[in-house]
Amino acid sequence: MHVIKKSKWSLLTHIVLLISIVVFASMALSGALFALLLDQIVTRYVGQQALTVAKMTAMDPRIVKAFESPDPSSVIQPIAEQTRLSTGASYVVVGNKQGIRYSHSNPEQIGKEMVGGDNAPVLSGESIISEAVGSLGPSLRGKTPVLNADDEIIGIVSVGFLSNQIDDLVEGYHWKVASLSSLMLIVGSIGAYFTARRIKQLIFGLEPEEIAFLFQEKNATLESIRDSIVAVNLQGVIVTMNRTAREMLQKHQLAIGDMLTPQPLRNAMEICLVTKQGYSQQRVTWGAEVYAIHVEPILHAHRAVGAVFTLYTESEIEKLTDEFSKIKAFSDNMRAQTHEYLNKLNTIYGLLTLGHYDKATEMIAEEVKERQDIIEFLVSSVRDPLVAACLLGKTNRAKELKVQLEIDPDSELMDVPAGTDTKTMVTIIGNLIDNGMEAAREHRRNEAVVRVSFTDLGNDIIFDIEDNGPGIPRDKEDTIFISGYSSKPGENRGLGLAIVRHALHSMNGHLFINTSKLGGAHFTVVFPKMTPTTL
């Protein structure tokens, strides 16, 4: 029994893990990229917002006018605080050219010098966005100059958002991105599970190892079938064929991937696909050949997706018919023999009923005399039961074949040492007698004769088997022992003498071939006696 080595994890697990890993990697990569872009966008947005608030504050006429008053802070501080609260800025600082503050979110810082060291570009007329550490800590700020009516720089406006405030804002977006990514991962994993289940259903719940085994098994099965098997898809393209089909279709110049073009075959395929049932047609002409075909649909989910052809040539059909005729003739012969023996039994029964016991005994004696003689001879001359049974069986077989099998009455086999492999001996003798009867029968018909003699004198057991067949040419004496070689046509021949050669080798025996006095082949087989001293 073939054991399929399965993977530690099932296909379902592999698919779910693969899709989940891909989704996770995609979400993680896109999330990280989005977070990086988000940091940059938020920083740029907050910086622009700070600069915009700073410019709006710098252009406020009340603040510009306050620079001319004796106490600018008293006017500027309320306006700056109102702007800070309305825009959400961390601070709105207005200072003079010397950097002295007129406003601050912490009133204690008013009158003190602005810190950060980034006022120089602003005093030269630029509006900037910068990151610096101020009195409230690290911040992102926008700075712009304050101009009077003559466009002269009279002060600086600095609007800032503390870095920790920006970080909190960015972190909030990060959590949203992470939540969305987690949701997508969950959805992807669930989708992966149902996708994997669907794939498993489509492949009938099989694992990859099982699919590979079934594929190899299908190929081996197809190759072992002696009929021509051809599978096609819905378009009639050949997708599979076995060795017999390849040999058959080679003469039609068709191979896998070609279109099955003969119209009779396509018509049969269409009928099969429409009805979704097998279809047979006894005579289909294809080129110069006549075929019998059978078509079966390939069904998937109750839908035809292709068809499988089984093709037989007319010669194969005739061969099967001939074999059937031979079987029928053998059956008729057996029936005739049964009828003959039944008549004889009825006759014997009638004689016994009428009291003619002598006549009945005489008839029975005539019927059994020949068989009784051979049995008595074998019992008295052959001690080994296997050899005796083999010779008796070949005698019966000879009668069926109408071959005259003669066993030399002077033959004797009484000294068979213990340990002798008589099973192998019987195999050798049986094959040689069968070959002799077949050769004589084919060559001489009803005059076929096979003669067997044997002796156990000396250190060897010797069998002589000769027939009146055609004999064996000198140049073929070695060739006949090759497996598969036969001088007669047909399959499954050429095995008997190959078996004999192998069996002889196992018994250290010898085989000699000569010409028989009967005109055919004469085989002499020598078996060395296996005594206890030689075992």
C-alpha cells in the first residue's frame, strides 16, 4: 500500500498564512510610508498655518499703530491673546526690532528678549518657518516682519505650535492609520480563509502531495491500459493520451495539443457533451482505417468540460471476435464431450438396470483401462508424487490436444534423494513437454507424437523428451532460451524455455539439444542428485 508523505501544514493553512503575510506586509509598508508622509504633511501644514497667523497679526493696523504708543504692550497683548485663542496656536509673540516682547501667552515673559536665535532673516525682510527652542520649549513657528506705513521694519511677529502638541496631533493620525491597517489585516485574513476553502473545494479537498500522487497514478493507469485512450477539452484539443493512442495517432500525425479534426469523432463528441452520457459507434472511418469508438463526458459540477475517447481498430475487433470464437469452439467441444460421457453413463445405467452386469463391467473396463494403466505405471515407477502428478496431468492434456504422449515403460524414478527440489524439476519437465506437444501438434496435426523417458541410475536424474515437430536449427539453440523469443506468431510467447533455463541454473542442471529419431527436437535434461553429502 502506497503511503503519501504529507506536509506538516495543510494547503488551507499555507494559503491563509501566505495571504495574511502578504496583507500584513502590505499594510505595514503602506502604513509606515503613510505615517512618514503624514509627519511631513502635518509639519508643513502647521508651519504654514503658523506663518499665516503671523502675517495676519503683522498686518493688523492696531498692532502697527501700537508700536508708536508709549506702552505698546498694553494694546498688543490683548489682541495677540485673542488671536492665539481663536487659532489654537501655542503662543503669539510680538516684539520690536531689538527682540523685546510686547506680548506672550505667559505675561511674565513680556518685556524680555525673544529667544531662539532665528530673528536675523526676519529683520532682513523675510518670512520664515523654523523649529527652535523658545521660552515654552521646542516649537514649530512662523515669523514675519511688522512694517509701518513706509514699509519699514519696526517689529517681529512669531506664532508657534509646541512640538509636543504637534506630536499629539500626529500620534492621533497614527492610531487611525494603525486601526485601519488592523481592520484591513483582519478582513484580509478572513478573506484568505474563505478563498483557501474555495480552492480546497475546487480541488476536492486534496493536499498537493495527494494531487501529485493522483496525477502520477493517472498517468501510470493510462499507460497500462492497452486500449487507445484520448482525452480532449471542449474545443476538441487533445490534452491527454496513453502510449497505445500515441502509437495509433502517430500515423495520423496527431499529438497532444493538436485539434481532433475527423468529423465523425467530433460528431460523436458533440452528442456526448450535449447528452452528458456515454456514446458508442461501431464503425467510424478515419483515413484508411475503420474504428469502433466509445466516448465518455468529463463532468465538473454537472457541466461537461471535455470528453474521453476509447478507440479500437477493426483488426483488434476481429482479433477479439476470433478469440471469442475459439472460446466458443472450446465450449462446444466440452459440451460434446459431456454429451458423449453422458450417453455412455446412460448406457451403463441401462445395462445395470436390465441386469447385464457383465456387459456394463466390460464397457467400464474398456473406458478406464488406458487411464488405469498409466496410473498403475506411475504409481509403480515414480515415487515422487509431484513428478507423477505432472506426468498424469500432461497425459490428460495430450488427449485434449489430440497428441499421442508416450511414456517409455522401462522408465523408472524411484531414487530421488531427500532435499531435491522436485517443484523446480516439475516446472522444467512440464514446460518442455508442453513445448513438444505444441510444436508437434502445429507441425503434424493429428499425427503429433511426444515421447518421454526417464531414469535415476547413477549420480544423475535424466529426462529425455522428444517430439516429431519441426525441430530446432543449430543456429537457434541458444536464441530459443531468450525471454520473449518464439518462432510462432502471437503475444505472450517465448517464456517457457526462458523459465526452463533459469530453473535449471538454480538446480545446477544441464540441458542438451539434439535431433529426435521422430524427426523433431530431442531435449535431454540432467539433474544432479542432491545427496546429504552434497547439500
